[in-house]
Amino acid sequence: MNEQLKNNVLASLARLLAENETAIIAANQIDLENCPKTDEVILDRLKIDRAKVEKMIESVEKVRHADDPVGRILLASVRENGLRIVNKTVPFGTILIVYEARPDVSIEAAIIALKAGNKILLKGGKEARNTNLYLAELWKKALLENEADADFVKYLDFSREETQRLISGEAGNFDVVIPRGGDDLIDFVVKNSKVPVIVSGRGNNFAYVDAETDFAMAIKIILDGKSRLSVCNALDKVLINKNIPDFETNINQLIESLIAADIEVFGDEIVISSIEQNVRAIDSESVWHEEFLATKIVVGTVFSDDEAIAKINEYSGGHSSTIITENEQTAEKFMTEVDCAAVYHNASTRFTDGGEFGLGAEIAISTQKLHFRGPLGAEHLLTNKWFVYGDGQIRK
């Protein structure tokens, strides 16, 4: 699919989303009514309202107007024997993405894949079935009205068992699989897929408050990290340097702010012995590994930057971590040595997002090191290929 055709399809999709906003929300309402009202995280991920549709349209338009990433020359040379050798970016082929609860992925993932010239197979969770099927119909209309292959974006209305057979290579044909969901889904795909896997892993993100810090800024950043619970860039762990000036005053102010925001706080022994509020003790080291997706946060203490870095590298999900410090050298050391896809200095982890990073949208946030890490835009859903031009050369 050439650049003009891709952009025409995206233009049609943006128009169809706007024209069918009411119907999208109505389909989503059916899914919301079938969802347990007690599961706030799933409800937040599942809900499509006017603002969410407008965000979908905005993402489509940003990706449409972005430069085409396909065919970019990575290397070019002419050899002594006259061979002209060019290395270019090319699409993967077909991508399978398996995701849970979030119907907006049916738009964001597919626009990224299409912009990079890839076909995509969408397999959403049963919680969002009605919304996903409706969005898939809009995709089909956008493709057909531009005389494009209707299978370029295809929704798989499969059962759990059919999906497992697909991933295991018993049915279907695709080149890359991306699991976006819980640990069970990711574990199954990694262990059973016959094709390369791009892992969009868990969060469990950390904030480290250094001894040289603006503590008011730290509280602001930490609270923002818990402003939305259902996202993988939410904050779950806070490490405070015990050498911070006025430690007890500052730690009490932080805990008060978290409790006032209805966040359940777990603290280590030093935190509990230093505060006036009643917070829960950390009952197991395993809590440091957990991604909460809930109104919970752990506040612990360390005695050095090296201890903070080591703890984050041991327990985090490899997604995002931030340091709040006035010392730029300390910040640079932290950002260099912490093993996460995105590292921050004096900013919230909530910015780890394709739109916020200027990609227009994202297909996933990769927490692995190959082939790319962090939010994946169209320019990351490509491989390379060597094009060699000659006029009869042979190698003797």
C-alpha cells in the first residue's frame, strides 16, 4: 500500500469516527453494562465517551500527517565493482496484537501498523466485543471506500481457545505478535508463539526522591503518578532518601497528601516509625514486584542513590522510573543506570505514551530490549532489507 493510499484510508477513518460517534458510544454502553461495576480498572479501560472518540480522531490525524517511515534509506554505497547497495526500511508483513479490555487499541494499534505498511490482526478482549466489532466495521468501510484490501485491518472474533491455537501456530499466518495484557497472557504468548514477540509488559513504576530535592515538586509528581489507575505508566513505588533534610516533616506531608487522595499507603519500618498516620506495613518482599492497578502505593526508604538504582533494577517492570532531584549529576547517573524503557528527571511517569512522545499514537509500550523499547510508533514497526543493483557482476 503506497503512502497516498494509506493516508486516504486514514482520512476516511477519521471522518467515519466523527460521523459515527453516537453509535460507537452506544456499542460501548452495551459492553459497560455487561462489565462488573465493582471492577473500576476494567471500567476505566473499557469506557468510550465523546472525549475518547475525539482522542481517537486526533491520533488518526497525527499519524496521517506524519512522514511515511517506509522506504527510508539507512545506508547506501557503491562498491569498487560497481554494485550499488541500498539498505531500506520495509514493513514486517502481518502483525497480530492480542489485547484486553481497551477498545481504543482497535484504532491506535491499527493506524500505527497501517502507516508502517503492515497488515494487522486485531484480537480484543471479550469485555469490549461490541465496541471492537463496530470499530472493525468502520475500518472495513474506510478501506473499501478507497479500494484498498479490506483484510489489511482484520478483527478476529475468536474464543480463548481459538486464540491460543492461533498464537501456537496451529492456524493463521503472521510475522510478529504483540500481547498487551496481564502476566498470564504475556507468559502464554512468549512460551507458545512460533513467531517473534514484542512484549508490552507491566508497569510497576518507581519514583526516587533524592536527598537534594524540591519536596513540594516531589509530592506533585508522585500524586500525578497515581492520578489514573488503569494505565501501565501509573506509579506504584516511591523510594525516599533517608538523608533528605527534615525527613520526618517531609515524609509526613507526603503520606498526608496520599491519604487525602484516597490512596492506601504501605510503608517500610523507617516510614512507619517516622509518621503520625496509620499506614500498612509491607508484609512481604513480593509486594515490591507487584503492579497494583489500584489505589495502592508503597513508600520505602534508601540511604544512597546506588541503593535506589539497585532496588529499582531488581523489582521494577522495566517500564518507567523517575528521579526528583536538584542535582543534575545525580539525575544523569540515575537515568543512565536505571534499566527501564523510559527514565525521567523531575517529571511524572505518566508521560510514557506514544502521543505524549510525539509519535501520534502507539501500538504498545515495549519493555524488552529487542527490537525496540518504549512506546512503539509507525517508525518502529519496520525491519530492513538490502537492495543490490548491478549490471552483470559476479563474485569469483
